[in-house]
Amino acid sequence: MKTIDEMKLESNLPVLIADCQGLIVYVNEPFNLAFGWQAEEILGRSLEAVIPHSYHDSHHLGFSRFAMTEQATLLNHPLKLMAVTKDGREIESEHYIVAEQQQGQWIFAATLRPLHS
């Protein structure tokens, strides 16, 4: 299982990190290139910025369930999910999501590798 610090060192995969409230606190340059955002445009925004609207309710439910139980069902294995680019396009990408506690708070990180047909 990768740690969040290891994911930050990814040089070729888009990486996004969010805090315990679901606010984006870090993106790397491959994320900016793949999804069209500049860091200053996305940092501090909700994860909903990159989650298709049709998945918002599921995201809230899963995020809330994890906050209450600390039991994960989607972490630490690849998932094919849709992600939203800055211009509003939905693209399929392989997400690998991890969570760890830092200073008593959960932090979430994901690689979002766009899948091209």
C-alpha cells in the first residue's frame, strides 16, 4: 500500500490530495496537465469539482460512512471511475485512493490515471 508521501513523489501520474473535509489541498503537475486545472484554481475547492454531478450523492454517502466508521470499501485498489476536467468533460480514469491519519486527521490521496481508448 502506498503512503501519501509516496504518492506525492509520483512524477508521471496525476495526484490529488484532500483533507478530512474533502477539500483539495494538493495537486501535482501531471494532474494539472491531464485535467486542465492550474493549482491556484483547484486548491481549496471541494472534491466535487472533479467528481461528476451524478456521483455527488454516492460520494457524500461514502465519505460520511468512512468518517463515522473508519472502515473503507474503496481504498487501496484500482477503480475505474469518471472524473471531470476543468472544461466540464467527463473522462474515464483509473483511481487509486488511499487514506491515512496525519496529526489526528484523515487525509485522502488519489492517483487519477486517464484511460484512453
